[in-house]
Amino acid sequence: MLKEAKSGKVYGGTALRAARHFHSVGEGAATLAVADELRRRPEVEVIAVVDPDGRPRGIITRDRLFALVGKPFGREVLGRSAIGEFSEAAPSLDVHAGIFAVAADTLSGNGDCPFRLLVDEEGLFRGLLSARDLSDHLSRMTQDDIDLAGQIQLRLEEGNEGLDDPRLDFDAWSRAAKGVGGDFWHTRRLEDGKVFFALCDVSGKGVAASLVVSMVWGMLLMYDFSKGLVELIKRLNESLVLTFRLERYLTGFFAILDPGTGLLDVADMGHSHAFILRGGRALRLRSKAGNMPVGIDREILPHVERWRLRVDDRLFAYSDGLTEQEDAAGGEFGEGRLAAAILGAIARGQSLRQSLPSALDRFRGRIPQQDDMSFLSIGWKGQS
């Protein structure tokens, strides 16, 4: 009695891709016979009621039909009726309608019916789309995009060049708040023996921020560092402005270290989250340059400062997601607690990559991570 619509070719990004209901019944079918058929088919939640040519006239759900049958004298009354008499009207949509256009209509509550009849160019029934199935489909699409973006970011991080140098002690860590985000760190060995490293925090979170991360990462990977930090940042700024039209920006700590001398050239682009760990103390670094973040102004002239590390100094740069993380009482982790956690881990000989995330998670308890988190730590042991 029930017929299943032939799906034919299903195009990606269309309403048919999200549909799960494809059964129909002729409008002249006996109501009780349809009810009995649905009892044998518990997987069928809703059916389309169609005319002899296969064009939909409405829908009927199993819950509504069984409610009618269960009324006093229901079987006696319905035994003389055709199913078409009890069908409900439902909006029709082109089977090839774009999924996002359909979502704007369906999920916004446009109309009382939670189902949409899908019809082809001839008006023939092709499927039924429910608001729940549409929501589930969009959720899977979003999660798939987040998972893929997260995998890409993980590969980028794994692609960082190792800084295996007896004069350096390097550690870094990053964790997104939404599976994928805008924090990242980057390292690269330079031809002259120096090392470049950067820690960046892109405005926003999620997939949109990850687009900026991928673009900036590619530029860092291909840049000719013989042209210096100033030229690098100017090019990054130009690309961000042209691509994202001032809607996305990043703060960043960009540096080149000479492992032989401890000389450190730094361009702090509106980041201002860094310590020098020296003699059991955490000294707050504040750049005098006042550089603006990258991507918020069409013209930029970054100022590079030169610092000299002392033997056993450790530079620690981090994103504000660490210090601004709240606990159940609404208090922030803060700079003081961060510095104490770092110094304590170093005194105990523990890896910052392991100890610091654990300290943050103990502090926040059941409160979710509120922002992307990352840090980069590089210690200088002196000349070999």
C-alpha cells in the first residue's frame, strides 16, 4: 500500500540530502488499511498523501492517525473513510532547493507544520523533510567542518620545525575552545642559524578564525626571512586587510632569536602577554613600541625591539585565554596564578605542556573553557 519515492540523483547542499521520509499513499486508500500498515511499519513516522498522478495533497503522521483510530468508535467511523479526508496541508519545496535557504524558512518557525513536501519539476512527490531532520543534518555538517578544520590545525602544529638545539629549551601548547580556533604557534629554523617563533591570537573563534590561521600559517611558511620582521608583518597585514576587509585581525608575538648570543628581535603586535622568567621570578614584559594588531589598519609600520636574554632566562608568551579563564565563582585564573604555576612547574622539573593545562583545568572545574588557549616557552642556556 505504501510506496517509496525514487530518490534519483541527490545533489549535495540540497533539501533532498537531509530528507529521511520517502513514503506515500494514494488519497483514496482506506484509512484503517493505512493505519494497519503503519502498525506493521514502526519505522515510518509520516507519509505523504498523493493523487493518482503522484502529486502530494498533504501529509499524515502516524501519531495523528493512531490518535484518530483510538477515539471512541474510531474504527467504525474511519472504516468508511479514505485517508485523503484526514490529510493535513504542508508547504511544498523544490527538491533541489538549497539547504540553507530551506533552513531559514523551516527552522525560523515559518508556518505551523514541521514538515515540508519535496516535489520535482513536474510537481511529483520526492520526499518529506522534517525540521528535526534538517536540524540534525545541519548539525552534522557543522561538526564535520569543525572536525576537518581541527585536523588541519593539528597537522599545521605538527608541521612546526623542531628546535632541537642544546642552547635552547623549547615548549609550546595550544587548545581551542570550540574544537578549532584562532590561537596558534609557529617555529622555523632560519638559514643563518637563528630561529623564528611566533604566537598569535586571531579575533573570534571557530571555523572563521581557523581560515585566518591557515592563511597566516602559509605565509609564515613561505616567507623569506632575510627580509626581516618588519616586512613580514607588513605583508601579513596587507593580506589580512585585502582578504577579510578589516573584519578579522590578530594580535601576535613575533620574534627571531640568535641562539649563539641570546639576542632577541621582537615585534609585539598588540599582544602584550609575555613574561621573562629569571632567577625564580616572572618579570612582566611590556613593549614600548605600542604596535597595533595586524589587520585593523590598511597601513602599518611595526616597530621591532631588541632584547638580550641572560643565561637561563626563559621567555614565556601566552594568549589571554589562559588568564581570563573563570572558575565557578567567576574569578579569573589571572597573571599571578599563571606565573606561580609556571615557576612551580619549572622548580619541580615538570613539562609546562603537561603541568599548565592541568592547573588550568583544576581551576576551572566544571566551567567550560571560554576561549582558545596557547603558550610558547623558550629558554636560553647560553653559548655552547
